[in-house]
Amino acid sequence: MKKITVTLVACGALLAGGDSSRAVTKDPVRALDALLAPGRGVHFTEVTTLSGGAGERVERQRTGLFEFNADGGVKALHVTTTGGEHGRERAIGFHHDVGGTGYRSGGPVGKWLKTGNDWWKDSHQSHLWHTQLLGYDEQLVNPAEPATLDALLKNGKRSGDTITGVITFEELERVSRWAQHSTHAGWDSGTRLSYTITLNSMNVISRVRSTFTFADGLDELVGKTLDVDTRYSRWGGNVSIKAPDPGETTTELCIEGICNWRLPG
């Protein structure tokens, strides 16, 4: 199988999270603004833990990268998830609304792919939300959005390089397109999300940890607590995320012996 091309070009000292030739700004929002531009991005690793009653605990890991648009939104993503009941999954997504396209490989979709295909291509709107591509246990806080970072800083308390605070789903969705385009949007607006943000020496985010308890949504999740610990690196490096080879991609799935099953466009 041909490998998906994901190109990362180091931009000098940007690999450390900022350009060392510039003076370090004390304002994390300004430091972030300096790194946002089309074709740039950030790498991340993530550990998610879902806990419930009787010591129940499910943990998954993610590695991947985001490609920015001009205002810090996620133009594209390429993420690999491991752990959990479905095993290794890969997702590539472009935009997260009408007109976008998502690709999935492995995991539950892998069981339904036609022989000779490694990726399922889908442009159905409800499947473009990143929580559909990555999972209900993804990081809902997107620190690449200046408006989101500004709200978290103002809402939290800073001690050295750490900011801690609490924000409701409603407040987060008000400033964050990432949160608006998650399948959690519209769930209990009063759900309180606790967060801890860690800044590096350039005042750029190196870590976000968030925790909340599901008060609404899927029955199997209500009452359980999700902890997501995400670490960021290589802020501002040049990133180009490409779609899979069309020859390895299909829009159809084989479900219960029917191999022309597809979602309406």
C-alpha cells in the first residue's frame, strides 16, 4: 500500500514552538497569532481516559497533526488512534462542515471496506464533524484558535506557566468553531469543563488537559468522566496533509453482505 504523504518542513527554531529571532511576547494570544498561517500546523499526542462506576476505565492514545487556515481553524487533520475495542484507526479530514471530506481506515470501518480498498471516503455532512472522525473522547479545547485561547486565559487563573479554570460547554461553543463543529454541541450547555493549560518558554501552549462529566448525549456515556491530556509540539512548522490515493479509496461499504451501501450525499 502506498503511504499517505504528510510533509513537515522545519522552520528553523519554530520546531521549539516559536521563532527565537523574535522577542518573546508575554501575551500567549499574540504569540499564537504569529504562528498562524495557511500551510502551517502543529503536531500533538493525546491520552484519553473514560472512567465510570466500579473502577471502569477505558484509555486510548492519539498522535497526529493539524493544518491551519489563516484564523487558526483546522483546515485539515491526520490522526492515528490506538487502544480501545476497535484497535488502530486512522482519519484524514478536510474542513468540518458542508463541502468537506473525511477519510477513515481501520477500526470499525475497516471491517466493512471492500477488498482492495484501505480508505472509506465520505462527504456526508453529519460524518464530517471531527468527533465523528476522531471519537467522542477527543480534546474539545482547540488552543490554536485565538478567540478560544483568549477566553480560557481570561476565565482562568495563571500561576507561572500554568493556567487553570472552568468553562461551560455553552461558553466554549460561543468562542470556538472547533467546539461548535463537534457532535457534543447542543448537549447539556451547562456542563462544566475543567482545564489546565501549560505554556512553554515562548508563551506558546505545550499542553492542555481537560476534564468533564457527561450529563447528556449517548446513554452509555451519561454519568461518566472524560479526562483528555494533549501535548503540542512543532508549532508553526509547514504542514501539507494530502488525501489518500484514489486507487485505495472507496465511497461504498460492505455491511451484512451488501457491498454498495453508502450514505446519501
